[in-house]
Amino acid sequence: MPIPQALRGKLAAPVIGAPMFLVSFPPLVAALCKAGVVGTFPHVNARPAEQFEQWLTQLETELEQHRREHPDRPAAPFGVNLVVHRTNPRFQQDLETVVRHRVPLVLTSLGHPGEVVGRVHAYGGLVFSDVTNAAHARKAAQAGVDGLICVGGGAGGHAPTQSAFSLVREIREFWDGCLVLGGSINDGWQVRAAEMLGADFAYMGTRFIASRESAASEDYKRMLVESGVEDLVYTDRLSGIGCNFLKPSLARHGVDPATLPPKTPDLSVLTDTTAKVWRDLWTAGHGIATIHDVPSVAGIVARLAAEYRAACGRGPSAALAG
């Protein structure tokens, strides 16, 4: 499958760090890029909008300095996630900022990527689009995106119920361009498995929440380490779209998952009326099953790169041996 030239030869492993609301700030993005994987952040993490431009300048300066000082291991490109839905009041202003800074990789979500494709392609940038089903993937492909990010079941944050195994193979039936697979990917073995399924890159989020450079609170990171898949609940009652939440974070704010009917958002279920989704009610994916520590980003990437190399060099399956 075609891998864009801008991403060739600069990665320690074929991984894109997913943009995470209130978690992915410049320190995490820069650490990911320096370690050899693509770092990204949602534009709405920068508040107010003026801070968005400051963050882009900060990342450009820091990564360029790294490239000068370490020519033998250049930093990976960084990317920005744009929410393109018509209800996002910052979309147009922040798109102008993206174009002005010639951001190398733009990830679109929650809307049609057509306008972004035209503006970003004009300066030679790449546009990847988040999709959670084949219908979304077809529309994004028709809009001319450079890559599709297939977010499968078990992902942190908003996620579908369709298995990543099913989704990636369904989309590969009609898409031969660059493909990124996300959903419960946590180590180098799973990155290699994503490639075997037909993906070019793996999309990893939850694993990087539990890192030193993450903007998540220490309490959030500790909860990830101490929790398992049984501590997740999938519901649409808190954000309007199906999402995996950490049960302990719900319980501390008076939410009983057993009493949540499967309908639209209703924050009246909160006994703590000051609690906010994302800030206080936290999310994680099924990758939580094997998160047991909170190392540096460099440590995480070094580990998964070693695992990835081991998985690539693994011999034939014992089940096929004579």
C-alpha cells in the first residue's frame, strides 16, 4: 500500500499518536515526534484560539532544533486534528492558521473533509480522515483524502461497535490508499498485526495517556494502570455518541452504569453537577488491558519498536509446522 513520502524513513515504528482531547498538548506531541512516531493534537485543545498559533510555532521551532542537533534520527512529522463539523465555531479560523503554518499532516473528524483537502493539498500537505464505518470511508475517499484512519471497536473515546478486524478488511475492499488502523492497539505485536490486516500505520491513544509527558492528571494515569477492560463501560448517554469510559471515574461522580439507558446524552444522571465529560469523566480503550506503568514517551516507543521488530522477524506459525 502507498505510504506518503513525507512519512518515509522518519519513523521508529509505523505508529501515529492519536489526538486526544485535554491530553495531547505540545510536550506530548514533541516527545512522540522526537521518539520516532507521528505526534498529533486536536486544535480545540489550544484555548483560546490565539494559543493554537503559539503551539504550532512552538512545535515547529522545537522539532527543527531537534533535527539540527540529531541529523541521524530526525523527528517525525507532527499533525493537527481539525473538527470540521459545521457546529465548530473555530473551524474556519483554525483552518487558516493551519494553512499559514503549512502543517504537514491534518486529520479531519466529525464532518466532510472536502474543504480541508483543497486547502491543505494546495501547499503540499497531507489529509487523513477519521472514519468509523465503510460509508464514512467512501465519502472521505471521494473527497480526495490521502489516508483513512479506521477507528474500530474498543478504541478510547468515541468508537463504533464494529471490530477493527472487520472494519479494516471491509475498507480494504474498495480503498488501496494509505490506511491507519486504531482500536485496542497497545504494543509492537499489535502494530505488526495491524499491518498484516492491511493497514500501513497503527493509531495509538490510550497507551500514551499513561506517559510522563501526557497532560492527563496523575490520578487519571494511575486509574489506567490500576484498571482493566472490566472497568470500562460503553455508553452514548454522556456525550451523545458511543464512547468507552472508565467506570471508576464515573462512580466518583455518582454515575451508576447499570442505570444508564441507551439513549441520547442526559447529564442529569450526575449527582455531582459540577462534573464535566472528558475533564472529570475519563475515557480509555481496550488497550488498557496491558498498561501497567507510566514511563516516558521515549521509553514506550523504544519498547514498542523492539516488539515490532521481533514480531516482523518471527518465523512461521507453529500451527503450520510439519
